[in-house]
Amino acid sequence: MLQEIKQHIGNIIGVHSEILHTDTPFPDLAGRFAHLPGTVLLMSGGDLDCTRHHILGINPWLTFSGRGRQMRIQAAGSVLSAFDADPFDTLEALLDAFRLRLPNLSLPLSAGLLGYLAYDLKDALEELPRTSVDDLCLPHIWFTVPSVLLIRDRQEKITRICVPEREGTDTSETLAAFRETLSETPPEPGPFRGSPGGFTSGFTRPAYMAAIRRIREYIAAGHVYQVNMSQRFEMDFAGDTFTLFRTLFEMNPAPFFAYINAGDHQIVSTSPERFILRQGRRVETRPIKGTRPRGKTPDADQALARELSTSKKDDAELSMIVDLMRNDIGKVCEAGSVRVTAHKRLEAWQNVWHLVSVAEGVLDADKNTVDLLRATFPGGSITGCPKIRSMEIIDELEPNLRHIYTGAIGYIGFHDTADLSIAIRTATVHNGRIVFSAGGGIVYDSDPADEYDETLHKGRTLMSAFQGEAGAPKAAPAHVWLNGMLRPLSEASLPLAHPGAQYGHGFFETIRVENGTPRYLAEHVGRFNAAWTALFPGTPPDLTWDEIIRQVIEKNSLGNQVAAVKIMAAKGDRTAPPVNHTLAVMARPYIHRLEGKTPSGLRLATYPHPRQTPLADHKTMNYLCYLRAGEWARDQGDDEALILNPDGSISETHTANLLLIRNRTVLRPASPHVLPGVMAQAVSRYLEKKGYNIVTRPLQSGDLYTGGDVLLTNSLMGVVPALYVDGQPLPPASGLWKKLNLEL
């Protein structure tokens, strides 16, 4: 298969190399290409002995990605091959297919792959129980082969261009395009911002501490000596990911900074730790264990350094991991060649002190880079010891797959070089969210509270990049009224064993609240109580809903705007008092459906699955049919799904009631089961008072084209005209809908 791909995209026959005479800071050079999918930047900060080169890869001529066993190889924007295979086997085949024999290894990389290995590739190496949720759904392996590599030797102050020379391609054209981009005015860095409320974690402090105690129980029972436990932080993200990268690099330049633009996701890494270095047959790993912040005064700084260097706990952790890594690289290195060349080396970083060890070996002559990865991945410093049982415990205690966190980032050359960092202090931006994890090695004498605080300390660098951005205020967390008490939304829950969760046995009301005042509250509560009487045992709750809504609105600071308030009832597992139903009231800001739309109105598409349930008389929690209908409509490029009855007549849309108004008659679709809309009833009452006839009868799609206003109503958006049905324009709406919104 790869031979066919080589024939299609051309084999590498050499590498063109030349010096680029420029004084432009490397981040400024990279910034010209950062917005392009496939750009990978590896930058070294500080002045340690592992920080010599910056590397930039752009305009990939091949991209290799895989998730599970589903591998994809793309070139020139097209998928050349998608196949089922082991990711490491595929990586090995790629390296074999484009292998280069270059005598000069003065450059770390002349041609090869840049990208990442997600931690979850462990499942390709070991048979482990899968108990964590993969909510990011990103590739587990992602590499590009750049058409242009830019490498700056920070020591010699030389910048070199490397261009792989491929059969059938013109290197001069590649260089010309690259130089043209360099000559253009660089793009202005854009801002970035996160959620006003900041990062949230899937763990509460008590839950994280309980997980630490569980690890200590495993250690006491003899399962493991150490486990690396972490928690994940996340929030909304908008803006320029490369600006975030530059901001972090300026704040705290570490040896293994990385920026990866993988198209639909970007990765920003500020890792301090080398996982694996390969230079020819020489192999090196540099595990880090033990961290202390830098002191604010010289005396305090030295005191913290002494505390770290004399810490028995950090010494024990590092020694354990060094033994593990020696054992791992020893699997593929010459017998007797593996040795620890530095142990417990105290390294001063801009913000922290670290304890670092260096272990080296000589790769067996018959082993390659992928053999080395199979023997060592994922790095022992971020799993624990012994590795396999530690990984099982991590999966048991951490709710989500780690993805890039504690995986590896870097390059793998086609000429027997590689340098990969451990992907810690690394964030992923994907689909409007930014996520990152922080953790630490847990041993028996670990204090749960200290370990929790350490994760916050390690995450502070990434979090602090967002402080002060655009003066973003820190909003209070969202609150919900739940069973008689206001509490943070993050702490609210629905019992999984109850019918409310298992069968959607419950119902809700959505109410428009303007400047703290609920609209049509009596009508909504009446419908809520009617649903309660029909679907729940006992009588509806006797609650002062307007006061509860006032409390929720005030607590969430929504008193000066339009808010959508949801009242929800979910059935418990008791039918006789004391009952244990769940009652909740939530609130969120509401943005009108027509905001930003031109012309004003919604497009309808007829949903191909008629609604048949009698429960449509109530706004039940089992709303999946309507949710899917809305998704289907949006997939068609429309706004609302037109819901039909089983006989093909019109019922409503997936969020609104439908009214056809012509010749001073309001035609309401007759439907065996339909939610009695509060706003539709308000419109009908108003127009009836104005002399309109209210008629309920079966309506067909064809009736909508015969003249008059086709209006959609619900409590949140009020009255909105429909403009199209299935792509066909409806008769132009009169100004009646605007008048109704003013009057009601």
C-alpha cells in the first residue's frame, strides 16, 4: 500500500539544504504559517543542554493520522488511503518507505515526521480495560511530513532551510513559494479569550482527594508503588491559538514548547521533559520528578531548592521512574550500554525548580525508532510503577481519556533521529473548548490535599495566560434551584437509577423572563401542573414559582436581560410519600433566533419521520425526537423541522407552534397530539379579540403556499415568520408578526 502511495506522491531522493540569512525572531517567522493546517513548531526555551534548536515544519506533502486502528494517509488535501492497521506498524512502514541515509547528523532533522502520539495509544500496545470516556474524539496519532523545514541553531545562530527533494516535484517552486510568504506582511496576532468563569474541572476537591486515597489503598495492597493521577481542566476558548502559544513562551520558555495546527484542533505544549531522544544509535531519556516554585527572594529561592534536593519522597519517586525507564530502553539497547549519566540533577527554571535524571543507551543494531517507542511508550514518569497496573488504575479513576496529555510531541526523522517530549503542561483547543490536565505521582505517603493543590500549582501557568485578557471578569458559577435549595450547577445531579434519568420520565417548561419578570407564568405553571397530573402520582407541588425564579435569576445575575428559564420535574423511584422526584429551575441568557438574520424569518424543512407518540401532549423530558429533528433541519441548511402527524398533515415545528393567518382567520393545525403552546394561545386570544376567526382543522403542506402569514410561535422567541418550506419560498409575510410581538 505504501509503495502505491510512494508512486503517487513521489519518493524522496535527497534533501536540499541552504542557509536562510535572517534576524527575524523565530516566533515571528512561524507566525506567518501558524494559521495553516499542518504547521508544526517545536521551540526550545531557556539555556539548558537540551535546548539548542527551534524547528518549524510547514506545507505538509503527507499527513498521517489514526484513531484506534483506523488509519488515514492524506496528501494534497485528499485521502490517499484509509485502512485498518496497527498505528505503530503504520508508523514503522512510513519510516521504512521514506528512509534516508544521510551521513551528516549535525542537524537534528533534515526530513521526517512532526506531530504527536496521544497517551491513548497505550491501548495499541497493551490489553487494558477501557473504562474512561473518549469525549474529544481526536486522532490518537497525528504526524505530518513538511515540504519545508526551518531549523535554527540557537548556539551557532544559523537558520537553515531543508526541503525534501521528491521525484516529480520541483524544489525550486517549493522554495519560491516559501520565500514569497516570508516576503509578505506578517499577519497581525489576534487576541484570545476564555470563559469569564475560567477553567472548570471534572473533579471536585473531595472527589480528587478520594481518588488519591484509593491509590494509596492500591499501594498498601501491593498493586503498585506509584501512580500518576491527574485532573482535567477546561473552558470555552475563542481567538488566536498561536497568540496563546507566544504568550506562554514569553511567560515561561521551557525546552520543549510545541505548537501544532492539526486543522480541526490545535495543540499548545509547554513541556519541560524529554521523553526520548535518538541520534543514530544513541538513545537518551530525561525523566523529571519533583517540583518546587521559585522563591521571591534569593534566600527563599535557595531554601526551596534545598527542600527539593533533600526531599526523600521526590528522591524515591525519581529513582523509581529512572529504574523503570532504564528497564524500558534496555529492552531495545545493547546489553550493558544503559547507564544513568545524571541523577537528581537540580535544574533552575524560570518559574520552578525540577529534579532531573538522564539515562542513556545504545540502540541494538537491528532495532529502529518504532521498536524504541514500543518499548517505552507511554513514558514511565507519567504512568507510575509498575506501568501496566498503573495505567489500569489511571483509567479506573480518571473519567476521560487523556488524549495528548502525557503522550509525546516532537519529530521522528527519516534518517534515524527523533526527539519527543512528554506532553505535560499541554493544552488542546478543539471545537471552541480548551482542555488541559495536570497531575502528579502518588506514593503511599502522598497527602491528598497537597496532591490536589499541586495540580492547581502546575496548571497555574496555563491558567494565568488568560488572566487579564480583555479585562475579562470572573463571573460567579452558574447556579440552579434543586429540590428547594440554590446550589452550583456543577454540583447538581439527577439520580441515574430514577425513571427520570432512565426513561426520561419527566417534563419541563421553558419560560421567557424579561428583566426579571416571567412572561405568561400562570399559563406555563398551569401546563406544568397538567403534565404532573397526567404523568406523575400525587398532586402537583405547591410552590411559589415566581419567587423561585426570582432567586435563580438574581443568583445568576440575569436580572437586566432576557433569560430562558427552565422548570423541570424528573420522576423518582418512589410513588408514595415521601417521594423523591427531582425538581429543578435553571436559567441562561437568551439570544433571539432572528438576531443577525437577514431577512427576518426562519426556513422550514419537512422532517421525514412523522410524530406518533400521545406524549406529545406534554413537554416531556423524552425530547430526543425533537432534538434530532432540529439537527436534521440544520444539516439541510434550514432552521426548523416541520413535524407531521402520521396522516401527513402538519402538526408543529420542533420548537414552535405554527399558525396560518389569512383573510382575518387564524388556522391552527389539527393534530391528535400536540403541545398546547402558551404563545400560540396568547396570539389566538389577542387576534380573536380583534375580530379574527380561530379555526382548527387539518393543514397540509400545500396550504402554506396559498397566501397569508405563516407564523411560528413559542414563549422564548415570540412570533416569527416562516420564509421557506423545503427550499420553496412562502408568500411574503405582512407586518402582523411585528405588531403581535409589540402587543403581547
